[in-house]
Amino acid sequence: MTRTSSWRHSASLCKALCLAVVLLWSAPSWSNADYRLSAGDQISILVYGEDDLTLETRLGESGMINYPYLGLIKAKGMSVAELELSINRGLKGDYLINPSVHVSVTEYRPFYIYGEVNRPGGYPYQPGLTVERAVALAGGLTERASTSGIVVNRQVGTKKNTLNVRMSASVYPDDSIVIKESFF
């Protein structure tokens, strides 16, 4: 291999690698930017360099957390970013000069699946979950199940929505999936 062809080969590999990275970054994925914390979510709060401010807790029905130095904070209804900002603002000044707060959901509240599945009930939510994967977690469809009769009951704010969906539809925490019986 000549030096010129070696450089061309290296340049081609570099271009391919860059393209792969760009495609991975732009690929659609589940984002929890709009996810709202609620009862049942388990969260982890870290303040870099401050081990005594680390907290792992599950949100109860009140949605309140008891955080060191700040006391009770209402986390229910907040996004992860909003909770980070709230804690950061509370710690900044009186307690720390420039706190670096990181909040993450370590366990999401469950979703529920009923009707014509082999093991109906509540299951732990996983980001990127679809109805098809939820059915698999519930042991698959029964012989009488209708793949066109799938309903998802979803609470959005104070409004409860009933959606007719396909197997590829996204599932979110607290969703109730109902697989109807086929007529034939």
C-alpha cells in the first residue's frame, strides 16, 4: 500500500466514523426532558464534591422530598431539570458557592397491562417501551386477543385520555394498557 492510498484509506475511515457518530446523536430516542416526576418514582440526587448531600429516595403520594439543609421540596410535577435547578438555587449562596447538582430517575413508576395477556398486572417502566414490548413482559397475548383492539388510558395533567393504539405505540409510566378480546 502506498503512502497516498494509506492516507486516503485513513481519511475514509475517519469520515465513516464521524458519520456514524452524527447518526447516533441524531437517532430518535426516548427523552425524559418532558417527563414529570410523580409518586412511585425513585430518584437520585448528587451534588459533586458533597457526599453528605447525596440522596436516593422514592417519591411518596405527597411528592415531597426531605433534602438536607433545604427541608421539604415538592418534586411531584417537576421535570428532572426543574428539580436540579430548584436544589441548585437553594444550595447556592448560603451553603455552597457554585453547586453542581445532578438528579436522575433510577426507577420509574410502573405501567399496567390488562385484558387478553397471559400475566396481567403492573410492570416496571423502561425508557423506550412500546406496547409490543409491554405485551412480551406480560407473557404474550392469549389466543383470544385482538391486535387491533388495544387501548391505552393515559393521564395528562388532570385529563384522562383513552387512545386506540397499535403495537408500535409508546408506553409511559402510569399508562394502563387494555388488550381487548377478538370477536373471531
